[in-house]
Amino acid sequence: ILVLTLPRQGGLQLLRSSQLRTSLQQDFLPSFLRAGLLAFVLAVIFAAWMGSWIAGPLEEIEKASRSISLGNYHHIPLKGPDEVQSLARAYNEMVDQVQAFQQSQRDFVANVSHELKTPLTSIQGFSQAILDGTVESEAALGKAAGIIKTEADRMYRLVVDLLDLARFDAGTVVLDRKALDLSKLLAHVVNQLIPQASEAKVRLDLDVDRLPTCVGDEDRLAQVFTNLVDNAIKHTPESGFVHLSARSERGLATIKIIDTGEGIPEEHLARIFERFYKIEGTRKKDAKPGTVLGLAIAQQIIHAHGGTISVRSVQAEGSIFEVTIPVVRADDLTVMGIRSGEGS
């Protein structure tokens, strides 16, 4: 290949391709090499920076994850690219949940211990007095035995309630679902509690429509409404009233337990269904203590029936507990293969 160039003085100058190649190599190759070397160095620096920017936070997450097994819970800073920050944020949320769960476990153990300590102390004290012979008269002996029996029953109810909650948590509770007359069930609950209301000088009223058939566990539902009415009586002063009403509308039976008790402070309403949650000083002095698990169990039972339970209250005026339960028509029972009194 020949290249013709015109020199300044005029005339033609012939260059062979080998001469042109040599000229290009001498003029441009050093520049290319320098540029390539600079690009390589910059690429290495950038890769190292990117590796540190991404790998650094990931290593922190890994170390923090390993430290959980040692009981070390701490948040990690949000840094690095968005994806790594999202991972760190998820880790911090997990740490918060683990800590909250562990705290709830500690609270649970403390609450159970506290609830068992009181009856155990009474049982231990009175039984020791009987053994020591300090309880001499027949009347005193009968009183001591009665207290021991009462406290033992209280412990038994607490253990049963704890087992119930454990089964609900594990999803192993099996409801004995039957077609039942909810109106009749509510009337039975009220009749059972009339003596208690009379003793407390509280008026107990019942206003129930003829409700459609409900499919559910009769014993469990009776447990719920007995607990709600019993609580209402315990928290209502003398000359007050407790009113139970039930209506059916749009496929739901709505049951309300209304009382004229001291009410629930607004700041406590959101936690009233929590386990072991109680408001100190809101129960009549002569009321028998419960297991402080009744409302938590009631909520679980109603939810298992596909219903809802809620509370409204005004302090010093009273409370309204409202329960909704799905009802079914007679032809729906046939489709479901359930007849009155038959379990499913």
C-alpha cells in the first residue's frame, strides 16, 4: 500500500504501509497505553470501593446474625446500596420482634408465677396451721379447709385456662360444632347467674329475639357469655344493672352485655383482651378473683367461630361488650349436613 502526501515545497512523497505503521506506533501507542493503564487502575479502585460499599454492610449483618445465638441483640446501621439497606432494615425489624417475643415470654412466666403464688401461699399457710395444731376448733378447721379448697379450685381453673390458650396457639382446639339455639343458650347463661347477681344486689335483665340457628360449640359459647356476664356483675356496684340483649341482622347474631359499672379507662381499652392484663382497683372488694385469662380465651373462642368481640366503655358510666356470631338458615344446615344436636 502506498500513501501519497504533498510536501510543502511541492511534489509528491510516497510512504510505504510499513512506514505508516511505524509512524502511528511512535505517535499514538504510548498515549493508548497510558490511557489503558489509567482506566485499569481506576477500574480496580472503583471495584474495591464498590466491594467495600456492598460487602462491608453485608459482613456486619452476618456478624450480627451470628451474635443472636449468644444473646446479643443490637441494630445495625443502614448503609450501602438500597438493597443492602432493605436487608438491614428487615434484620432490625426481626431483632425487635425477637426481643418483643422474649419479653412477652418473660412477662408470661412472671404473671403465671404471680397468679399461682397467691393461692399456693394460702394453701401452704392453712395446711401448715392444721398440721401444727394451731387450728383447734371445728369451726376454724372447717374454715381453713374451705379456703384451701377455694384456692385449689382457683389454681385448677388457671391451669385449665393456660392449657386452653396453649391449644388455641397451637391450633389443636377442636370445636364440637352443632346446630344450636342461641336464644336458649343465652337464657340458660342468665338463669345460671341470677343467684350471683342477686347476692351482689345487681339487676340482671335479658332481652333476646328469637334468633336463627347458629352452628357452634355450645359449651365454648356458654363459657364466653358466662365469663362476660360474670365480669359485668363483678364490676357493677349495688343497685346497678347488667343487661344482655341479642338481635339478628344480615346473617349475624349480635349479642351485647351492657353494665352500669365503673367502666374501663380509655387507655386500657386496647389491651383489655391481652393475657393476664388487669386493671388494679376496678373490682368490688367482695368479688371472687378470676384467672385474668377469661377475656383472652373468650376472644379466641369467638374468633374460632368466625365472629368478633369488642368493647366500648365510658369510665364511671359502664361498659358494652359486643359479640357477633354468624347464623345460618335451616336450608343451609341441610347443605352442610348438620342437624340440630349433631356434632360436626
